[in-house]
Amino acid sequence: MDRYERILTLHRLLKSAHYPVALPRLMDELQCSRATLYRDIAFLRDALGAPVESAGGEQAAFRYETGEGERFELPGLWLTSDELAALLALNELIGRSGPGGVLAGALAPFKARIEHLLSDHDSGKALPIERIRVISWGERRLDQQVFRIVAGAVLERRQLRFRYRARTTNADSRRTVSPQRLTHYRDNWYLDAWDHDREALRSFAVDRIAEPQVQDAAATDVAEADLNDLLASSYGIFAGKPKAWATIRFSSHAARWVADEHWHSQQQGGWLPDGRYELKVPYSNAKELLMDVLKYGPDAQIVAPLPLREEMKILLKLALEDYQAPPR
């Protein structure tokens, strides 16, 4: 452990401790000698201004002064090598989101700073960033300028006007909305907003937004509970309060994966006596749920409700008929 990490560890120990921390424990936590520990304590107290005091007694111990210790923080950003590496990996993930990395340019200075800090920790060693692999799936082309304008409107709490072409109907319309939040879902970005023309909450795919213009008017805020009630209470990205709960049973083979998967915040799951897994999720629009169940093929079966089961049977029948005919 280098000096930087010892100082950070020492600070965290003293700040979180309710009682004086004995010298042997500090030496063990910092993996250093008594002399090194005393030098680190002196640096923390004299150079960084930490309110360190000795508890005295039969065994040397240290603590932060009551009251002062709660207010004191190390100047600047202090992270361990492991924390910096994790932050760099997260930065790599975010920076590569979207075609060419929609946030890559904005995050470049942070990445350089993190790499510099890590190289200082590791005595100037080059970092093999290529060993962090990010694979996107199903991402759609995203205009970086549109994304920046939309994100700015969300954070600045300003109304936004744009042209929107719905993917399901291909209908073109002009919308004036109060942005509520940006949602990253399955490698794509969505804007949750209050639609002033329709007087309702809606989710818009950012890749379908064109000609965005930030308005002078302040955005109307919708309570977080109301947002979640309408936009996050049902399965998938489709808005609406749940109209039913779907019950899906997976084969013992598929259960090995499904049992560990997060499908919905309110999902209910359990193992069946024969090794299969039963999953229950609330839904409003069945389209996305049916698509996700279909990918498991014969390893998944919708049990309830009956209308959803019948809808799946129709989809499977149409697919079978299509395969029985010669390729077109």
C-alpha cells in the first residue's frame, strides 16, 4: 500500500470510529511499521489539517476530535487504486455508450485525470484499457447534438420543443414537453416527459427526436412517485399502469439464468418442485414481454392470464406457418 492509500485508509478509519483506534490495529490496517504510521499521522494532522488527537492510556490510540472530526474531509478527491480502476471501467462503459460514444468527448478530460492518478499510484505504469471490453446490443443510431440538447433541457429544467416520428406508427408530430428524466434502457436512451399537448406523461425515444429547441419557459415538475407509478410500474419501456400480471414458467435448463435475472422491480419468482422456475411480472402493453418470452423458445411458457397466453399462441402459430412455407 503506497502513502496515498495509507493516508486515505487512515482518514476513513478515524472518521468512522466511535472510539479511539489502537495503534496495533492501525498498523495492521495500513500494513506498515510503527515509524511509518507516526509519519502518516503527522502528515494527516500537520499538512492536511486533520483534527487528530492521541487518546493516551496504556496503549497508544488515535481518534478525531469530537465534533471537528465529523466536519473534516480530505481536500480534493481521494480514492484508492481499486476505486480509481472501477471508476475508469465505469467511465469506459459510459464513454462507449451510443455510436462513437455519445459522451466520449465530454468525459475525455475525466478519463485522462483518472489515468494520471492511477499511473501515479502504480509508479507510472501504462494502463491496459483495452482489457475493458464493452459490447452493445440493439443500440440505435443517436445524434450526439440532439442528445446534448435533450440532456441539457432535463438538467436545466426547461421546456423542450421537437419534431417526433413515432416508430410504431411512423407518424410525424411536433411536441412541446416538460422533460422529467433521461432513461437508459437496453442500450438506448429515452426521455420521460410531460406532454403539454396531450396533457399526459410520455416516453420518447431520443433517437426519434429531431430539431430540439430549448424553450424559455420553466419545465413543469412531476412528482417522482407519479413518474414511477405510470412509467415504471409496468414491464418494459411501455408506459401505463399494470393491467394484469403475467405468469411465465421456464424449463429447468432456462431456470439457471432466469432465476438470477432482473425483469421488473416488482417481479415475483420461485422454484417449482420439478426444477422449473416460475416468474410473475406486471405489464400494461404485452408487446415487449411477448418478445422477451419468445427468445426462450420451448424453454418458456406463458401460463396466465389467458388472453396473454392466447396472444402468444397466435404469434407462434403465425411463425410456424411462415416457416412451413417456402422462403420468400
